[in-house]
Amino acid sequence: MNSPHHLPSGESATPPQVGDVVPLREATRVWFEISLQTFGGPAGQIAVMQRHLVDERRWIGQRRFLHALNYCMLLPGPEAQQLAIYVGWLLNGVRGGLIAGTLFVLPGMVALLGLSALYVGYGQTRTVTALFAGLAPAVVAIVAQAVWRVASRALTNRMLVGLAVAAFVALAVFGVPFPLVIALAGIIGLAVHRHWPALVTGAGHGEDSPEAVVPLVADDVLHHDQPSGRRAATILTVGLVAWFVPVAVVAAMTGVGSVYTQQGLFFSGTAVVTFGGAYAVLSYVAQRAVEDYGWLTAPDMVRGLALAESTPGPLIMVVQFVAFLGAYHHPGSLNPWLAGIVGSLLTTWVTFVPCFLFILLGAPYVERLRGNHTLSAALTAITAAVVGVIANLGLYFAVHTLFSATWPLNAGLLHLDLPDVTTIRPVAVAVTVIAAVLLIRLKWPVLRVLGICAVLGVAASLTGLPVT
């Protein structure tokens, strides 16, 4: 096992320098290697880190890795990227956390920025339209698969099933805001835990599973900071300044009513309510971005998600696509292309900077959270509600992908967007069914399914079938 990728076992008790458990240059190279393989959503991204860090290089033990994951699951935001920050901090201190978290999102950010520009420039051409005629229905199937996966893991009793159904009805039928649904679910989880704790006791993420591989680096060698008020105040101050100064600069230069300021504030807000992963918050983002702000259309939103699915990094990166289109369509005094770049980069910044703040601020306290059943109960209830939230997202995408037209039903508290059944798209329905079979039944990887569906969309267009 001794190679340039591994520490000799005899050196595990003494780090190369203060704050570094492994050489920073070697760690940086490995994090960059990991960043190029982060396809397939959080499960795939966590599996890549597991293979590189736990199984192959043995820089961190299985229990410590899973304990870090459990902590990240308590936080809003993309848990895989937060896990990278956390493990980077354990190995190389604050520098390691910053490097790991930045590299984790950098390739996807660059790729999606380029794809956003291509979409704006060539999205209405026949070839691109045909490609998205296959990709958009695939997204409907991908979201359906996400509902199935999360439900099978989270809904372990009737009470949790009821929470999921209630969340779906609240969002889809009554239009209750997403943050309120999540907050109420957490409160319900705490209340139920007080009287019937067995109903909201989560199974965790395998923290009690035995060590699969003995790490070369002992737990007591990993980087740690003693929690203190001074340290917390310093990190909180630096983090908040880094988070909001760019938003303040944009507001001062373009006005508080500009699209850039709106995007900076809106996506700063979504960054702190993204419990349950990207799919959970995207229904809220889609509703606000499409219906309230008019930054893009519902079909644009579906296509953006398809592009985000095909690039490395966290799926929440789709907000960069949303911001690019919104700023491009409402550039103010800027050139539309420059506006799109400014909007997308600002949105990426305010989406991911909070992840660094949450981890670097909370990491020293993480041991105090271990085995905290009250927090676990709230998270279990929130996860159950997230099933309903993702189902609502799937319904939203299905209605706007499988039908050409919709009509609103607003009666009292009811707020429904119903499809016009006479405008059904047969090609889209057929591709959705095929994608669902490939994903759920045959368990094909997402990238392969997206490729197959894109080919089907082009083939349908070439044969003269209606694809729009």
C-alpha cells in the first residue's frame, strides 16, 4: 500500500507539518482528481470520495467518514460538497477545506457556464431543440427515480408517509411556501419525538457499521480545533463578509432593484433552506424564477436541469443556469452576455460560500452533535417532507414537459396548474417511459440514459414527428 498516493503506516502518528495530515500538494491533486469524477448526484459523489479517501488511500477511517457525512446531512446545502470541505479540513485544516470545497464545484461551474452560453446562443436551432426533446422527458424520469429512492429510505412508517403526503398537498394544491413546509416538518418531528420517539428515529448512515478498511491515519492525528467563542466569531465575521460583500457591491453599482441584486439575495436565501438536496429546493426555485421573476420559462428550467445532470459537481449548480438566463434576459445597462456571466458567477458564489461557513464554523462542535436524538428526529421528519417536495417538483416538470399548454385553477385556497390534455406530446411521453424503465427497472446510470434520450429526440425530429 505504500505508494505516492499513500502515507507509510509508520508515519501516521506524525503529520508532515502543523495542520497537515497529508502533504497539501498531494491532497490538492487528489481533490482535483475527485472533482472530475463527481457525476451521478450526491450518492455517486460520496461514493467517489469513499473510494479515493477511505478505500484506496486510507487517509480517513470509515466511521469518521460516515460521522462527517451525518453532520453534513444536518445542514442545508449540497451534502457531498460539504463532506469534501469537512474531510479537507480534517486532513489539512482551513486551507484544505477551502481547496477541497472549491475544487469540488469548479469543473461543473466552468462546464455549465459554457453550456448556458451555448443554450442562449443556439437553443432555438432545430438540432438543439431535438436534443432537448429527448433530454427534457428524461429529467421527468430522473426526478421520479429520486422520489422513489428517497421514499424507500425515508418513509419507514405511516406517520412519515403522512408527512410526505401533507408536504406534497401543501405545495401542489395550496401553494404553501417551501421554507414554511420544511420548518413545519422539523417542528412536527420535534413534537413527535417528545411523545413517540420511535416514530422519528432515523436509521442514520451506517455509523455503527464496522471498519471496512483500517486507515493509515489515526483519528487522533486528524486536524481539529478547540471550539471557542473567539474562533467562532472570527469565522462567522469573515464568512458573512465574504458572502454578502459581493451582493452589496452589485447593489451599489446596479441598484437594489436590478436582476443581479435580486438574484444575489434570492439565492442567498435558498442556500439556507436547501434541506434534502437540490431536488427539494428546485420546485421552490422554479416557481419563483419562472412565475414571480420571469427569469426563464418552465421548459428552460427543465432543460437547465438536464444540462446540470450531465456535468460534474452538485446538482444545485443548475441555479447558475437560471441566473445566466435571468440576467441575459434582463441585463439593464450591461451587455447581455456580460450580464449572464455576472449573474451566474454571483449566484454560484452566494450558493456555495455558506457551505464553507457552515462546515468551518460547526466542525469543532460536531462531536457534541454525535448521537443527538432530538436533531435526528427533526432531520427524519424533514427528510420525509422532502419526499413530498420532490414529488411536487416531478409533477411540475411532467406537466410542462408532457403537455404543450396548461390552465390555472385558482379557487379560494386552491392553486393548481392543470395540463390541457388535448395538447399531450406523444414523443415526450414515450421517451419518459423509456427513461423510467432504463433508470428504475434496469438501473442504468444517469449519463447513459441522458445520451440515449438525446438520440431518441434527434431521431424523432428526423422522422418528422412533432417534438415541441
